[in-house]
Amino acid sequence: MKTTLIIAFVGTTLLASCGNNPAHKGKPIVMGDPSTIVTEVDSQYLKNFTDDISPVDHKSSEGAITKMMVQVDSANASKKINEETATPKSLNGFTIHFEECEVVFDGLAAHALNNNQDERTLNSVSYVKDGGDILNMNLAIQGLQDIRVEERIITKLMVSNEDDTYILHDLHKFISPWYNLAGKDNRFVSVSNNSIQFHPFDASKLKNALDRELRKKKIVNSEINEILKKLAPVASYSDEPCKIIIASVQWRIFGMKDGKKVQKLIQFDQPL
């Protein structure tokens, strides 16, 4: 009798448990059957809310460091220009005579790239630098109001070997972003060394570019191999025997003259 009661109690309990759970709908997932697998397609449930764990991007870090250093230079240039305008001195150097204004580059010597260039009728002019420091240089603009000046630098990479140097033309030139120059009134300070940069590259690309340049120079194979060995420890364009050289510098000048907008583009090339 007791056994019969126990069996009846267990049966009743199981039936009650089944009754408390919702009825199962749909087929069970079958391994290997794609029709039984649900794929989420709603974009709101597919977002990634965590950062990927990955090595730092070398190119991004170099760019971030350069940007930070340029900002530091700009702050220093602002301090310098404020100190100099407190006791202003005249600037002497290469002067460009536009119709709307004059631009003076302090301590710079240059000549026109084209002898027929008429600055008074042009908005874009080019010159070859003959002397002076093109970095961290003062310039002044006379004749405009609401002046703003931007500068960018065009560079190439060179490899030195004792007394010889080789410009790696196959790596192409690097064109920097436009940098807003620190200034006060009509005077501005050019960028400095911290704005000099080049394309990030890997060791094989550097080696191939130098190899091609050496062969253009008719260097014998044994000497080429010795020179290429010096590139083994190079991890960045700032490592020896690499050196960044300035090929050209450009300035954009914005201002107002008698209620009209004025914009000028000036380029200086450096002999390489």
C-alpha cells in the first residue's frame, strides 16, 4: 500500500512540474543543420562595446607624437612672438611684392624659379632658396587685415654612407598637413624641426629603395651589400643612417584688403 502511494505521489509531482513550464515551441537545434540556427541581423545587437586588444599601430603613434610636438612648438612660437612684438625689430630678408601686400621672410635669400614671374599679377609664386634658415623663421605681412598664415613641408628621405649621400626617390616625397602658424598682428613664426616627418615604412621597402638608388649610381655589388648591411638596425626614418631632408616649403596667406578676400601661395624649393 505504501509503495502504491509513493508511486502516485511521484507521478502527481512530475505532472505538476510539467504543467508549470511553458510548452516548448519550435524544433530543437540540430548540430549541422543551418535551418535550426538563429543569426542576429539587427545592428543594435551587433555593436562592439569593448576595445580590441591589439598591438599599438606604429603609424598612428608616430602621427600622434608629431601632432603633439607641433602643438608644443606652436605654444613656444606664440610666447616668442609675444616677446618680440613687445620690443619690435625690423625684419630684413627676401621680400615678395604682391599687388595687395608685401611678405618679408627674415634672414632668407632666394631667387625666382621663373625669371618671367610677375608677383604683382599672381596669387601663386615659386622660388629657390639660396641661404638662411627656413625653419623657426619670422615672417611679416604688410598691407592686409585679419591675417592668417598656414605652412606645410615637403620632405624626402636620404641615406648617408660616410661622405656619400643617396636620396631615395622611389619612396616618393612626403607632404605634411597644413600647420596654422602662431602670430600676432602681422608677424608669424615658421614651424621648427618637430614638424619634419616622413612616410612610415618597413625595412624591406627601405632596403629595396636604397638598392635601386645604388644601382642607378653604378655602385658595384660588393659595396652595395656592405651599405645595405648598415640598414639592418633601422626601425624608423629617424634612425641613422637615414635622414629627412626638406625639399620644399609652402605658405598660404589669407587676409582682407579693402573688404575683399586675399589668398596667396608661396613656395620655396631647396637645392638637393
